[in-house]
Amino acid sequence: MDGALSAGETAQIHQAFRMAWDEVLFRTHDPMGAQEELMEILDQAERRGDGLLARAAFHRGLDLGLDTLVDSYLAARPKEAKALERYKAALEKANQAKSFEYLLGSAFTEQQLGR
């Protein structure tokens, strides 16, 4: 077996993740208690081996800027931690490229180089 998932299996995984995401959103609808609730969800998911629920809690933590939860999730997942680092670096670079200072500097550089 080559390990590839069929379209039907992929759809089932996506549906299962959406259900986990819905549970996380429902349990964290009040942002004031979201960190404690998410830490509990993450702990339960890790103990039960429910990777989709853990990932849903992680993504909600990202959305809410809960670094403690994000760090806890990523502690045992170095590949995902690296992927998040790359994403943040690319996002920062894209945001810088849109900044006035960057655009002005680029224009001056191009003018000086005669482009």
C-alpha cells in the first residue's frame, strides 16, 4: 500500500476535523475563559490520542494568540513547530513588503540603479 488517501478518506478526515473544530469553538465561545478551556481540551485530546481535537485546540489557540497553549502543543511536534516558524517568517516578510517604508526604500533603490 502506498499510503495515499482516497478522496473519500480525505473527505472523512476533513469532516472529523470540522466536528472537532465545532466542539472547540462551542467550548471557547467566551474568550475570557478560553485559555483554561483550551488547555483542558488539549490535555484530554493528548491523553486520548485524539490528534484532530488537539490540532483544533492548537488552531483556536493560534487565533486567540494563546502562546502557552501553542507552545504546549508544539513541544512534542518539532516538524509542526518548524512549519509554524516558516509561516510566521513568510507572513512577516509579506507584511514588510506592503509597508510604506519598504515600498519607499524599494522605489529609491530602483531609482538609484536606473531601473
